[in-house]
Amino acid sequence: MKATMKALVYGGVGKIELKEVPVPKIQKSTDALVRITKTTICGTDLGIIKGKVPTVQPGTTLGHEGVGIIEEIGPSVRNFKKGDHVIISCITSDGSCEYCKKGMYAHCEDGGWILGHLINGTQAEYVCIPHADNSLHHIPAGADEESLVMLSDILPTGYEIGVLNGRVKPGDTIAIVGSGPIGMSALLTAQFYSPAKIYMIDLDDNRLATAKKFGATDLINSANEDVVKKIFAETKDGVDVAIEAVGLPATFDICQNIVRPGGNVAVIGVHGHSVDFQLQKLWIRNITLTTGLVSTFTTPMLLKNVSSGKLEPKKLITHHFMLMDILEAYDVFGNAGKEKAMKVIIDAEGVNEPKAATTKKRELAEI
Ligand SMILES: [Zn+2]
Ligand SMILES: [Zn+2]
């Protein structure tokens, strides 16, 4: 195996670079070295570059999503072997601490969200995964690799933190504020429970049109319409579940203003500022407010639904790039509105192939 590899390295606020770095080595007996085949960029990565996550040290390889093939395992790894095809969970967990025993892997005492945050991540040719037995998932033979990249983070996040925390039930009226990849993941997985009405709220008409194709029943462009007024005109007294999938005070505000008595506000967005929580109005309304970092305990269930074709996360993929062109991929993903981008797939195999032959674009409209 070669000694160095290409990796997308954080260089401090506003700086990223595709660099040649040493290939990681197994450090603990529970580690696995994975050769990445496909990875992607998350909104959180853009947040890191903007300086929103100061715990990321310059020199860290970014990325917490991806699929790949096991290259080497530590001597204590029991569930995986060299050559296994795996999904890398964005959450690393030892499976044995107090939090893990409750299924709250997000808060694992020797893990949690560390990939591309506190340790080197997946936007590279290889990544070392700690606690491999509990942090990787086997890919069934014949499964579509690209679809499964969506299972590292966005589908479990939309489902666990939006739909499950929001307690979406059959017949509910729900509203999802923000139709980026996470909002779309909540939209796709909320439909497991047959809500009667799904409002999708965004500033981007193109994204709203995509949401309609993915199952939203009602669209509101919050740039042109007063969301609160419209929802109160069309419902008895607001929505049963309001899912916040942006991470701004304004989008939180919409959610707290449209939830009906007894309803749920499920916050998924990564918030960088305090919000104006109207407790003086809400205390009497019996609402439930939830927040959270995904634990990915639903990944095996989601994998079954993707394998059977019930859930089609491939629909979220709009662009493809080679790892060599990852800076261009960041440009496109960072200008998602203009570029009509949702999720971009980065192919980490064949890093030296020429760009023209391998970069292709697919419009959502074609799906
Ligand atoms: Zn993410
Ligand atoms: Zn743990």
C-alpha cells in the first residue's frame, strides 16, 4: 500500500486545501482502516470553514460521511474483515459506555461526532475508524453505493432528530422549515408515518419544486409569503409538528409560531446564535421542544428500506466529482442555490483520472 494519499485538509477559518498526507495507520486494536470509495460534503463542513466549530484544529482532514472497503483491521475487531464493503457512520461509538447502552451513541464517552472534527475524516483516500465494530455497517451485496452515502449522516439525522423527536403520527399536519439535504431527509422519512399534510418552507423555488416531487403536499416560499398567516388560514390552529432544518433564529421563530397546542417543535439545524424563545406565550400551550445530535441507531432500519427500494436517497444526489476536484465540489455545494445542488458525491477511487472524463452533472429534474 502507498505511504501517502490525497486528503481535504482544514487550514483554519476560510481555508481548505487538497493535500498529500500520510496514509493513516491502525492505532488501537479496535480500529479499522477503510479505503474510501465515495464520500460527500455536509453543511456542517461549510460551518467548520466559516469558523462555527472552533474545536476543529487546522491540519484536520474534513468529512464524516462515506462508504468504502476495509483495508486492514485491528486484532480486536470481530464483525468486519479485510475486503468488507462498509458504510461509515458519522458517529463513532464504543457500544459499551453508559450513553451507548442507552442507544445515545451521539454522546459516547469515547466517540460521538469526532470524524472530520476531532480526528481526521473521510474526505480522503483512506480513513482510520475507531471502534470499528460499532461504528461501521455492512453493505449488502448488490446495493447501490452512492445511495448509501446518504445513510452516514443525513437520513438518520432527518429521521431521528426531525421525525422521531417530532413524534410524527398518521394524519398529522407537519411543516418542515428548510429544504436542504436534511430537510429533504426529514421529508422522505416522515412519510413512513403517513402525515396527512406536509408543508415545505424555503426561500428557494427550485428546492420547493423538488420537495413537491419528494412528497410535500404544500409549499410556502417564505420570501414571498407570510408563513404564519398562511398556515393559520389553512389549518385549525397550526401544525402538529414543526421541524426546523436550517439553524437560524428566523427559522426557529417560524416553528415556534406555527406549532399548535400539544404539538412538537423538533430542532435539527446547527444553531450558531441564541434565539428568542417565546416562553411567555408557549408555557401554556403544552408544546414539546426537542434538539439533538444524531445517534445513528436507526441506520440498520433505514438500510433495509433503502435496499428494498422503499426509500430512495439517490434522489438527493445532484452532482458528482472526483476527489481531485473536491475544491470545485465545495464551490458548487457552497453555492447550492445558484448551482441547484443538493448532495454532491465525491469519488475517491481513481484519484488520478482526468477530470473531463469523470465529472458529470445530473439535474434533479431528470430523476
Ligand atoms: Zn453532516
Ligand atoms: Zn460509548
